[in-house]
Amino acid sequence: ASCVQHRLVVRDASSLQILQLYSCVDQIQYIEWSSDSLFILCAMYKRGIVQVWSLEQSEWHCKIDEGSAGLVASCWSPDGRHILNTTEFHLRITVWSLCTKSVSYIKYPKACQQGVAFTKDGRYMAVAERRDCKDFISIFVCRNWQLLRHFDTETQDLFGIEWAPNGCVLAAWDSCLEYKVLLYSLDGRLLSSYRAYEWPLGIKSIAWSPSSQFLAIGSFDEKVRILNHVTWKKITELEHPAVITSKNTIVYKEVEKSPTLDPERLSFPPTRALASSLFSTQSKYDICQVPVSLHYIKPVADKPNPKVGVGMLAFSADNCFLATKNDNIPNAVWIWDIRKLKLAVVLEQLYTIQCFQWDPCQPRLAVCTGSSRVYLWSPAGCVVVKVPGEGDFQIMSLSWHSSGDSMLLLSKDHFCVCYLEREEV
């Protein structure tokens, strides 16, 4: 699904043919599929309105108007039959039921980066709250939206919460001014707390492994710390130095070259294909011999949100690899072998890493850098994929299909779908 101003366009994922075309009351600012792909919501935050469309019954539609309370966020519940709307100033979360048309309210949600989290099985929801100048967490049963547990947290300024994939442990972490990770059980008991250091800037990113065995914590000190699920103690620290010296690490460096043209093939005026090839550059990977110096940017200390520390983390679906990005070294992706707890590969790109994401079915990483190329890594090696088409298609983000057979590539104003063969790259 995609939106153009006030129009919602639904296409077939394999052929990109238009299946449905819907018209909303105003410009669409956010869209989201329900978990079973039968409904799609369109949020218009400026108007405080959410419209819901059915893919099976074209005549059915729903309109939710928050009125004077306003709207700043909207999302589906895991069952795909309830919509959670957050009002302006985070006064409350309104839970709308599409089946019974009933309404429930959750008061005092905290305005933070990740304040609502669902378990993977969709049974429970955790909400970060702020009341009486203290942080709290409430756990609700999604079946009937009844409160299961309510407890305060030992945080100065709760920044985010996230369930382990098995739904047994909830991680809560403080803002960057206070290095603290708290781990709670489903009944609200504090299982453990972790603090790596005290005074400098603290946590920047967090990621659970798919097996729930590891919790990776990216910090402003350019390190990743991995906690284990048995004792919740640190098992290793992964550093991100500017110089790679280990002979066991493979460094792939992206290089550009202009194509060589045969003078006899030149014509005037040149054909369109020839003209585009004259000004295009080709990209490939070279394997570098260690030691290798990476492009390092010294952070500006007197400006807010400094470009420093590990800001992106992602585990592969098979638990074998962890991909990281250190914001001091913006052009590099670090791939760690979790079985050996060692650095396996570094990809150094020509431009800043915008996004990376693992294939949901196999250990294959896709990377984009704001250019018209997609970079794929697997244990078999690296490949550069040029997106065909006229003009400069700058890929700013990407998203894998759940089957791993295709990938959605997004630029500022356009999108395209990249289809891959089933064999591993």
C-alpha cells in the first residue's frame, strides 16, 4: 500500500497492479496494515482523524474522529481488530474496537521514543507512564484490555520499553543521561538491572536476539555490550575501532569506477543509453588487506545529539550474526559472529549508511546509503545491485517481504520493489 496526498493505493505485491483505490478526507500522514492484512488504517494527524478500509468488503469503511483531543500517533493492536490512538500532549491512549464499537482509555502515557510494546504472541501490552513526576509501567491483557500489573520503575527519565521475543522479560531503559537497563518479569518483578558506567552519555540503542538469549546494548562510548538471559550479566564488549587490525576480519570496501567506452562506438548526437552510460559510474567491492583505516568523524561536543556511539543494532533471524553501525564511522557496517563473539566482516561504503535490515528467512543483510544501489551481504560474500531506471533513485530506506523473496526500496518521493532469486546470494 502507498499513499499520494489523500489517495490510498493498494497494489499486488508480485505484479504491482492496482487492486484498490481509496480516497480519504485529507492528506494521509501514516498508513499501517492490520496483522492479518484484511484492514488498513490511514491516519490524518492534522485533522485528528483515522480512516480504516477493508480489503475484502469494499463497501465497508470506518472513520474515527478524536475531536478536540487531537491525534499524534495511531497503531493496530496485534489482533488487527483494535486501534490505539494517542491524543495530543499524551493525555491518554484511546482503544477503539472495530468489532464491538467499544472504547477504552489508558491514562498518562509517557511521551518517549518507545512507550508502547506488545509481546510477539499478541497477548500482552506494556505502556510506559508518567504521573506525579515518576515513571511507571502498566501491563494490559490485550484480549479484554484489563490491567494485569502496574509498577513504578527505578528510572530518572524512562526512554523506552521492549519485550523479549518469548514474551517473558520486559526491558526498560533510561535516557542517555543515565546508563541503566532494567529487566522485569511479566508479573512486574525486577529480575535484574545493568549499568556499565555512571557519568558519560549512556544508552543509544537496544536489540533482543530472536531466541531471547541475548540483549545487545549500544552505547555512546562506541561499544556494544551483550547480556545473557540466565544471569543477565555482561558476557562480552564489542568495540568499534577506527583501524581494523585483526586478520580474521574481512573488510569489503566499496569502490567506484567510470565505464570504459570504445571510441568507435561513440556517436553524435549520442543515444539515450550511451549518454546515460557516459555519466554513470559502476560500483563494486574490493577486499582490503589489514590494517585498514576507516573514515572517522570527530563529534562536535558543543552541539545536541552528537554523532557518536552505536545507534543501529540488528540480529539476524538465525541468531548467528549481529549488524551494528557506529555513528562516529558513518560509512561502515560491522557484522559480528555471535557464535564466536568476534568481528567477522566490515562493509565500508562510499556514503553514509541510511538503513540496514536482515532477510527474515536467512542470514542476508541489505544495506542502503542514499544512492541508487542496494548492497547485499551473506556468508557467501557481497554484491552490489544497481536499481535500473531513469533519473537518480536515492534509496533512503528498505524493507524485506516476510518471504525474503522481495524487498521494498523507498526514496523521498518514489518506491520500487526488488525481486530476488530464492538461491542465496
